[in-house]
Amino acid sequence: MGGSNEALILVVEDDPAVRNLVATALEVNGYEHKEVSHATAALLELTSCPNISLVILDLGLPDRDGVEVIETLRGWSQTPVIVLSARQEDTDKIAALDAGADDYLTKPFSVNELLARVRVALRRTAQGSTGAQPCVSTYENGPLTIDYEAGIARIQGEEVHLTPMEYKLLVLLSRNTGKVLTHNYILKEVWGSALASDLPSLRVFMATLRKKLEAKAPGAALIQTHVGIGYRMVRAEDSL
Ligand code: CA
């Protein structure tokens, strides 16, 4: 790789060591990038630079919380955001994901891990799959195809018999491929409420959905579990 990536990535991080690590990794892999260390500067870049295709955002910034940056950005843009979190508590990551972040990395993270997440996020942008995509009537991801109009999911061409709830979950995940969806988000979208008491049933529905998909394509782990946080549909080529 190198030299051929046209993406412009904004790196928002006040810790110089982490910022340099990220910047070097991007540079070596041929990604154009800009660096800022404050939330205010980040929002200025994002408003004045509409060609930014991805934001790598530290949550603990000197002037404002990273979550506020996401909330503000989502007012006008669906540019993917990968959050960097130094804190161990899941609550920060969950708040960031609920605010509209696409993915997260917990420090310390490996450069390879970062680059893999960057590729996934940029693929989302390239496919224009950020946000709703009402015009797409067929979904394809490795062995999985979904005919949204007919309401049928297939694995390797064979219909998978899903309950209405399992199908709803699958559609939600597929329409947000590459993005980590929090439990809260899924409950709100599928159940219409975000009660913590619904969480056990979400887990059960997800387990049976996954079992049905994988029964027809063993080893095709298209749905990732993020313990304590939520779920993500990965592209087949990213799940290897
Ligand atoms: Ca920081």
C-alpha cells in the first residue's frame, strides 16, 4: 500500500506521543491527514474542510469532551468517527457511540488494529453507506444476501427462516455495516424503547439470529459481539 489513498483523515489528540503514533501510521500507509489537539480546532477543521473523510478522535481533550465534538458534528455530517479512549470505563465509549461514533479503540492499541479500523470506516464512506440508504433494495456481504423488498435473507442462496424480530435486527445491522451499534441504539430502533430490562431478550434474539446464519455458513462470523457495548455487522472481507 502507500501513496494511493485519497482519503483525508483528521486526527484529534492532545497527547503528542499518541498523535505522532497515529500520524506516522497514516503517513506510512499513504493517507493524507491533518492533526489538531483541541476540540475547538477540530470543529473548525470539520466546518471548513468538507473533504475530510474520517475523524480519529480522542475523547479526553483539554477544552471540550470528545463526545460533544461528535454530537456537534452529527448536526450536519455523517463523516465516520473512530474514537480513541484512554479510559477503561465502557460508559465513555458507549456515550460516544450513542452520539454517532462509528467505532472505538481503547488505548493502548496496536497500529495494525488502528489501520484495520481505518480501512473499515473508509469503506463505509466509499460505499456511501453512512446514514440511511433507502434506495438499496439488495444487500450482499460474503455468503449473506438480503432482499429488502421481499424481506428475505439468504445464506449462499438458501433462504434463512427468521422471525420478524430476528429479521429486523439483521436489517438494522446490515444497514449499518462496519459500525458498532450500542445496545441502547438497537433497543430503541427495534423495540422502540431502551429499557435495560430488554437487554437479556436482545442477547437471546442475537444469539439465535447468529446461530441461524452460521448454521448455513460455518465460520462466517458476520456479527461481532462487543462485550458490554453492542454489536457490529462486519464485511466478510474484514472478518477474516
Ligand atoms: Ca487526551
